[in-house]
Amino acid sequence: MTVHRPRATALFDRALLGTAAADAVAKLDPRRLVRNPVMFATALVAAVVTALAARGGADAAVTAQIAAWLWVTVLFGNFAEAVAEGRGKAQAASLRRSRSDASAKRVAAPEAEAFETVPAQALKAGDLVVCAAGDTIPGDGDVVRGIATVDESAITGESAPVIRESGGDRSAVTGGTRVVSDRIVVRISVDPGESFLDRMIALVEGAKRQKTPNEIALTLLLVGMTLIFLIVVATLPAFAAWSGAAVPVAFLAALFVTLIPTTIGGLLSAIGIAGMDRLVKFNVIAKSGRAVEAAGDIDVLLLDKTGTITLGARQAAEFLPLSGVAERDLAEAAFLASLADDTPEGKSIVALARQRFGLAERQGLAFVPFTAQTRMSGVDLDGGEIRKGAEDAILARVGDLPPPQARELRQHVERVAKSGGTPLVVARDRRPLGVIHLKDVVKPGIRERFATLRDMGIKTVMITGDNPLTAAAIAAEAGVDDFLAEATPERKLELIRDYQQGGRLVAMCGDGSNDAPALAQADVGVAMNTGTQAAREAGNMVDLESDPTKLIEIVMIGKQLLMSRGALTTFSIANDVAKYFAIIPALFLAGMPQLAALNVMGLASPQSAVLSAVVFNALVIVALIPLALKGVRYVPAPAATLLKRNLLVYGVGGLVAPFAGIKLIDMAVAALGLA
Amino acid sequence: MDATGILQILVYLALVAALTPLVGGYLARIFDGRARWLGWIERPIYRLCGVSPEREQHWSAYAASLLAFNLAGALLLYGLLRLQAWLPLNPEGMAAVAPPLAFNTAVSFVTNTNWQAYGGETALGYFVQMTGMTVQNFASAATGIAVAAALIRGFARGSAKTVGHFAVDAVRVTLYLLLPVCVLGALALVWLGVPQNFDPATAAVTLEGAQQTIAQGPVASQMFIKHLGTNGGGFFNANAAHPFENPSALVNLIHMLAIFAIGAGLTNAFGRMVGDVRQGWAILGAMALLFVAGTFALWAADAAANPAFAGLGVDQAANPWQPGGNMEGKEVRFGIAASALFAAVTTAASCGAVVAMHDSLMPLAGLVPLVNILLGEVVVGGVGAGLYGMLVFAVLAVFIAGLMVGRTPEYLGKKIEAREIKLAVIAILSLPVGVLGLGALGMAFGAGAIQDAGPHGLSELLYAYASATGNNGSAFAGFGADTPLHDILLGLAMGVGRYAVIVPVLALAGSAAAKPRIPASAGTFPTHGGLFVGLLVAVVLVVGGLTFFPVLALGPLAEHFALAAAVLY
């Protein structure tokens, strides 16, 4: 499989930085700033201090510098957001290139031959279009007539064309993909501007980005802290007056801005956009930021057995001859019956027989393919026949067996089933020879991944149509926590509801139309891009590569997003301690010289102390942009371990780092004679 | 600092720890309605009030009942104070209390603050003491405990619409806990030397031949609830430093145990009701860390010599004849260690009774009671108020740091979302609004009430507004609080500090109750271990520190550094 993912943009692409810098200035528009209350407050204060600096006075030079750095603080916050948006846009652009502004051939009815040519953008939901070989499909929709191979590489990066046909689970087509052969009629399912690509582009560009629930909660906390500091700073002159200390307004403004959580306030939206971005990089489209956040909270993962836990196809593992039959004879019969069978199972039987007995090809065989009626396949040769198939199908063909033979066959079949395999009975000339053990092969490394998930507190549940016996055996081998055997769409939905009733958040992936209710019910429903339109509408994420194991990565991306937010919030708040020690002694030094004892950093002068704190406050935003974009490193581990490590790094680190940072800046400020 | 002092503190801590599960278990039984032995009194009360105990209330109805009950209490108390001259049992003939002071006092006792801008023995007759002050001592304590019960239910329940019934909670707490314990406690106090009579003051002649008026009255009946309910309003102006309120070391210990008993017990009741006792111990652990650190800091600062005296050749070293250190403003019977312990207990628990004058503490020693109050009265805290205040901080701590485990934050299986954060922020905001906002107004327009110049004067005003907003009620002294301006501003501060917390906390209880309880997994932020205790302490300190560091720097810290540099004001 050759999959190309959207080109990874270098963290700081030169062209991107230029655009972002221009955007940062454009974002000074108060109507846009007000969306971010912390930055809005900073801009207001910056305006006040600018006015103060313009009036001149004793500390005019320092005041002007403070004003400049306050504006820089706002710009840096805007810049962080602009960079994140720019990276999103770059990825969206590579997707958008596949968007054709080509025309569409609209027809009145599926059978109609005559079509009118209209612009693709004019198509509405319900319109019928016809697409022949070479045409680009003008919009998302369902095939209502015909069958065709479609090149979806523009969306998925998968170079091999896929089959799309009316009815069934492979009827959905995506706008921007190209028909390679044949002719189909497609019913357009979305109105202009609402297609998958449109939504995705809007989300990564940030244009339609709405605050997620957790972002809203965090913003409320940040607003609350801003209010607290507003009260602190606004009442300070009244208290200072008792001690006869006059406090310069510019210094008070500086204190206010350094105290309010500008770091997290400036980086909050960048973190959110970067989270969406990381998903897109994995070729997963989330329909909302809310879904990404929910992914971090998932407690239960429902995983389909086939293709996710086991390799798609079963593999022949051993030949079990009945007594009186040589294993070689059984193997040869199975080999001959499978030579022309190009299913993966058939090929694996041929391979196993070759490997064990070195059997050679033979000509002149008449292959009898598998049909739903006979439920077996085989060959006719030299006037005889070989058949392989399910036990009951073969028994129906060979008729009654002598009891000892029937019992032995039964034992073999049960043994295979119990071990999680599929038994295939082989009969030659209506005489059963034995059983082929087809084994479900658990994907390598999947057991370890489930163990990791368990450590993270996530329960894995395997969904399979197999009988409970087989399911239990595979579940044990793969190391999942639970399984649902003989699964039907109804039972799947019921299972999700049960877990949710218990307060758990459930993620699942699915592709068929009958998965749609479960996808809609699940907290995170990842629809496969190859699935039906119904499934894609029901889920809140779409995996363009249709790789169900990706659920695990999606959960991790969700967790990383939340962790980045928490880490930067903690860091931002912890920073305030050092800022107090820089500014408070500076603020009251005139009225209360004894408070110099609080100047633990030994900053050069009150002016340089205040300026250094403001400069640090601005620079720390820029310094943390890479962290906000890349996200905090996430290593799957129990919550207690994660918390301990992150508290140490971002809590204690946030407490200590600014002491060193402010001191260094103060030394530079003093050396340059800036204050 | 000496071995006897350390032993006193350790014995006290051990007794509190031993009492905690006993009180907690009993409280949980009361909250769950499993305590029934006074059902024969309880049921007629409900009939009389027209309350059906089975029908629980939505949080908003709960809050409305509570506010109505407290408003009625405040009006009643205001009326009693204004009408005092016509009321019986007033052998000293006390006059009516002036309107601003009556407003201030009514708010003060209804909000469990018990800030007293009057002297008990010189302003109030026995009838008002008993039917006004003592009744509100019970009612305000029951109110606080009821709010805690509602919040605990919020966390303990899943997908529920109601949080309990206010009248039922208040009646049960009073009937099963406060009244029986106080009846027994008051009798024990009488036995140990606390007066309980209706006699007028005794006129006595001292050994020097001076005339002395010895006030007395129904002291014991008011004394036990004053500490058990963390009210702290003294019968006498000298409060617990008065020998009739606090006759011996044993009574002193009983008082201190009574102050912490319910606050500590509530953490345990909380743990039991949410189904994990460790959760309660974690909360108490965080409180204990803050308390022990504060107590030793206070004691150490006061046991050290005063540098300003050193130059005068004063011997401040401890020896068999004197305890050394700073004895100014202390009751000699209790000494430095016990006074420090009491000062820490009374401010940590939002009680406000005092055995030593906090105004006379060394600057850093005086900083500790102030910090205890400014942290939001969550170090054990007032009855009920301490637990619900600390749970608000727990919600914030979980929200800030909980994200770092990669899940949207949850506490006890309840997701912490925008609504919870909004309510927690409103509750936290009450403190800066009351202390800094109203305090700045008091400073700007009423600085004349301040007795001392320099940073100490600032501390005096700051302490008054902190004490009022924190519903503590202890006074730093050195502040002439009974002016119309301060009476009204402090009255407002008490109201803000009480109801701007209670209403959001009840809303929080309602929204927590409505959420399903998410079962814990390995991915859940654990809130019962040492890590959470440390985090909670850090969040309490950081929020309090960030809010009040500037004024504390201008007050106690500036005074301390000035004293060290031999600068006096």
C-alpha cells in the first residue's frame, strides 16, 4: 500500500512565517481580539500605557518601552495563532488542489441519457450526475446506478483504484476523485460548501473553528483570573497610599499584564488548531474540535476483529487427516482443490501444502468456484472430484458417514473451532479425507498495543461475527479485555449504550450502512472513507485511509491536545510567582525601601525589573510556540505517572524558569542601559 | 520553642485525628437520615413547618430556602438589638443598639462570622445574648453544615435532580448534633468553672482597694456552641482570654477540640458518602499540612526575640522564670505555644474566638492568622464552609492540572466543565472583592479608624476586612470598627463572603448531582493520594498568594523587614 499523507510542513517554514507575521498584525482588529479576553485585556492596557508614554514625564523612556513590549505580547499571541492556522491552510491547500472547478453532467433521471453541463459548484443535494471514465466526480454522493473503478488517491493517497457500485456498502463517492473506468450515476448528497473537503478545510483553516467545551471552560478560568488580578491591581494604589508610596500607573499596568495568564491565553487557540492538524496529518478528518477532545476521554474501544485485530484473511495452519488417510493425501487433495482458488485462504492452503510436501502444479483441472448455494468449492479431475467447504455443506454432499468416522470428523472440527480457527473439510470422490485448519492470524504487535491501552485505562472490546467459542480463543490470543461474539448491528448499538449508561465514553469505527446507528451513538465514531455515505455522515471523524487500527492513534492525539493545554496553563500560572518577586519590590521601593529584601533576584533597578518582567512575559509566548504546535510529548502511561512527570516539568519548571529568565533579561537590560 | 509546646500541639493533633472518623461517621448517618433517635421531636417540627421530609429540593429551591431562613434570622436579630431596652433579663439596663452597629451585628451572627464591633458585657443584655446571639450561633452553624451536606450529595449522587432538603438538613444537624453535644458540653463547662446565671455584675474591691465590676451571666450555654459552631462571638469583650470563658488549660483544650471537631469530621463524612474514605483523608491531609506549617511558623515567629527590644537590654531569653519571646497581649496562663496554637486554630477554622491579641503578635506571627483567613478559610475552615470551600479549590486543582493526564478533568467521576468552572471562579472571586475591593474603600474613606502608623496600621484594616469576608470574626484589634462606614462595609463584606460562596456552591452541588458518575480507571486522575494533596495545597497557596501577596508585602512583610532594620513607626 502506498499511502501518501499530506506533506509535513516544517515547523517554521519561511514563507509561512511571513504570512503569519502579516496575519498577526491583521488580528489586532478589536472585533477579532475580543474573542480572546486575556489578549483583549492586554491590548487595552497596552493602549493605555502608550497614551501615558506619549504624555511624557519622569519615566517616559521606560514607559515607552513597556508599551512597546505590551503590544509585542499581543502580537506574539496573534502570531502563534496565525502560524497554527497557516500550517492548517498549507495542508488544506494540498487537499484543495484536488477540487475541480470543472463542470458536472447533470441528468434528470438515473436512466436518462441526455445531460446538461453545469458548474460543479452549482450542484445541490439530490441532483443526479453522470460520470464516465476520465470524469472527476463533482461532489460527495452515492452511486445510484452502475459500477466503476474510481481513483481516490487525491483524498486518500491510496494509488490503487477502488470499486464503487450502486447499492451495498461501497456506494459512497467523494467529490474530487476520478472515475477510471466504466460509467456511474451519482446522487449528490450535500449542498455546495458543505462537502467533506469544505468542512475539513474550514476546520483546519480556523475560519469556522468554534471553541470546544474544554476551551470554553478554560477561557472562563482565565477570565476569572484576569478579574482577580484586575481587583488586585486596581485596589493597590489605595493600600499603597497609606504607606505614602505613589505607584506609577505604567508599572501597575505592567504588573497586571504580567500576572494575567497571557501565556496560555496567547497559545490556547494555536494548541487547538495544532491538534486538528495532527489528525489531518494522520489522514483523519474530524468534523469538530469537540470530537478530538472527546477522543482523549475514551474509556472503551470497540474494534472489529477482521482487519483490525487479525489480518484480513485466514491462513491455513495444518492438515488434520482422518484415521486411515495419509496427511500427504489430504494435503494433495486440498492443494488441487485450491490451485485455482485465488482467495487468500486458498492461496495459503497451496502455500502450506507446497511447503510441507513440495507438491507440483497440475494442468487439466476444472475449477468449481464457491457459490452461495453450494457453499463449497473444488475441482473436477480425471472423472473424480475434490470438494472443500464447511462441515455441514460437505456432509450434505457425501451423505451419511459410518458413526466412528463421523465422530472423528466432528472431533477435528471442534478442536479447530475451539482454538479460534475455521475448520474446512476436504472430501475426495464423496469420501471425507480430513480437515484443514484455517487460522485467524493476530496482527503482530497488537497484543502489546492492547497492553499499553490497558495501562492508559482504556478497555478494548473485540467485535466479531464468529461464534463465542472462536471469539474467546482469538480474544485471549490478542489480549483484548472483552469481546462481543455473533455481533449484529443491533447488539453493537446495545453494547455501546450499556457502556455509556455506566458513564463510559466509547469509540468505534465502522463502514457499512448498518454501522451508522452505532457510529452515531458512539462518542467517537470513526467512519472509513471507503464506507457508505450514511456511515460517513453518522460518524464524527472520517479516516481517509480506512485503517481501523488508527483509533488508537486518534485517542492519543486527543490526549496530547488536552495535555498540552493543561501543561501550558500550569506553566503560565506558576510563572506568576517569580513575576511578583520582580515587580512588587520595584513597585514600592520608594515608599518602603525595606521591601528590597524581597528582590531575591537582585534585579538592577525598579525600572529594569519591571521592564524585564514584561519582556520575559512576551518572549515566553514565542518560546512556547513550538511546544504548542507539536504538543506535549505523550507516552502512554497511567494517569498518576503522567501527572507526576508533567507537574514536575511544567509546574515546578514553571515556578523556577522565570526566576532565571527574568534575571538574564535584567542583566541584558542593565548592560544595554535600556532602563 | 520547647518540648512542652511541641507536645501540646501533637496531643491536640492526635485528638483531632481520633475524633474525625467518629464525628464523620455520625454526620454521614445524620445526612443520610439514618440517625432517628429523636424522630419523636423531629416529625412534629416538620409538621409545624409544613415540610414533607421525603420531598427533596432542586439546588435552587434549596438555596432559596436557605436565603429566606437566614434573612428571617437577620431581621429577628436586628429587631432584638434595636428593641433591647424594652426586653427582659437586662439587669444592667443596656440601651438599644444603634442602627449601623445592629445591622453589622445581625449580618455578622447570621453569616457565622461573629465579628463584634461591640463589647459583649457592655452592650448586650442576657435576653439578647440568649435569644439573639446564641440562637444564631446554632442557626448559622446548621446553615453551613447543610450546604456542605448538599455539596457532598452532589458528588455522591449520579444523574440526580435534587441535593436534599434545606429544612430537613438544618433541623437534623441541630437536633442530632449541635443541641445534644452543646447541652452536655455546657454542663461540663459549668462543672469546670464557667458561670451560668442571670445575676447582675458583681461589684468587688481588689487587693489594692480599687473598685472592680465583674460581669457574668448565662456564659456556659453560649460558650460551647460558640466553638463547636465556629462562631467565635464572645460573651465578653476579651473573648476566650477571659477567665470566665476559658477558666483552665483543660477548658482551653476542649474549646480548641470543639472548634475543629465538625470541620474535620465533615471531611470524613464526605469520604464515606462518596464511597471512598481516602478522598476525605486526602482533603483533611491538605488542610493538616497547611495548618501544621502555619502553627509552627506562628509559634516560631512569636517565640523569637523582638529585635527592637534587644537594643534596650531587655532579657528575652527563655528561662525558668519567663517563657521568653513575645508575651505582649498574651494571657499568662496560656503562654506562647498554647496561644499560638489557639490563634492558628481559630483563624484556620473561621471561628474567631481568641485567647491572645493578634494585634500584638510579631509581624510574621501576625501574618499567619491573616494568611489562614486569606486562603479562603479552607484550612479545616468554618463548619461546612471549610469543606465546601476546599472542594471548590479541589475542582480548580483538578481542572488546572487534571488536563495534564490527557483527559477532560473530572473529580470523583464528575466531569469538570464550563459551568463548574464558572461557579468555582465566582466563589473564589468573593474573597478579593470583599477583602481588597471593600477594604480599599474602607482605606480610602475610613483610614481614621486605624490606630497605628506604618505597615502595622495597614495590617489592622486588612485584618478587619479579611476577617469579615472570610466569616472569621476575630479582630486584630487596633481598629475602631464601630463607625457607620466600617459597620456597613464590613457588613457587606460578611454578606459577600458568605452568600457569594454559598449560592455558587449549591449550584455546583446541583450540577454535580445531575452528572453521571464516571467509573475510575487507570486513566483517571487519582484524587486520594499524596500527589493530589500536594497539588491541592499548591493551588490553595498559589491562588491565595497571587491574590494577596501585594497587600501582604505592604503590611506584615514590610513591618517585618522594617523591624529587622530597626525602623519603627
